[in-house]
Amino acid sequence: MGTNMATRSKQGRPQKRSGTSQPRKTTAHASTRAKSGRPARQRHTHAAAAHRQRSAASGSNANAKYWSHHVMETSDAMDIEKDIFKTGTADEIAQSLKRSSTRSKRRKGTPFQSAMSMLNFYINRAGRNLPKTRKSTLQQAKRKLREAFGREP
């Protein structure tokens, strides 16, 4: 009998010697890789870097910081009185918002929805910088607005 290059395993199958086989390529499961072929963490890093480059190229950080200003200028929100949220009582704010929302042709929802969303937008945008007294006035304005539109408080 001649010498065989492969040795036999216990099951009788030929087995290559350890020094002659090439290392096996391991591939990740299909669900862990996307079309780009990179794992999720690397894709996210590259996407974040690309986003930073686009942001830097588009303008200064000062403009990008105040997205709410952009929303106020370009959205289909209704036109409201200047500084109505900063001055005035809860009743004045509610009446002004009701007047503006019923006149507006730029709104998408009902007048009540538009008025309430503008009030909430201002409260949320002010955040912690809003004094407690002013915040309580704006919360009262919400109740007055519901009453003005015949909604239950």
C-alpha cells in the first residue's frame, strides 16, 4: 500500500494535515452587516463624521444651534402678535392666539390645534430659562385657550 498524503479520522474520512490547510475565513451573520459590509458601529461612526463635514460646510454653528428660529421663520405656522408670550396676561395671550389661528390661512390643523401647538412650542423652547411666574401664566393661558374654543379643561 502506498503512502497517502491525508490521514484518516475516526469516522474514516480523509483529513488534511494541520500545516497544509489555509485558515478559514469567518463571515459574520447576514443580519449583523449591512450593504456597506461594515459592522453597525463602524457605519455609524462614518455616518457621523460625514454629517459633521456637511454641517461644517453648510454654515456656522451659531445658525445651526437655533433650529427653533428656523422653524419660526419658515414653517407654516400662523402669524402671531410680536412678543405676545413675553408680555400680557393669560387671557390676552389666549385671545391673541385664538384671533391669529382663526384668521390664518397657513395652518394645517384646526385653529385650536394651531394655537395650542404655538403655545406649547414657546414653552418648550424656553425650557429652564422661563421664570416660574411666566410659566404659570402660560399654563393659565392654555386653560383660557381651551375655554375660548369651547373645549373642556
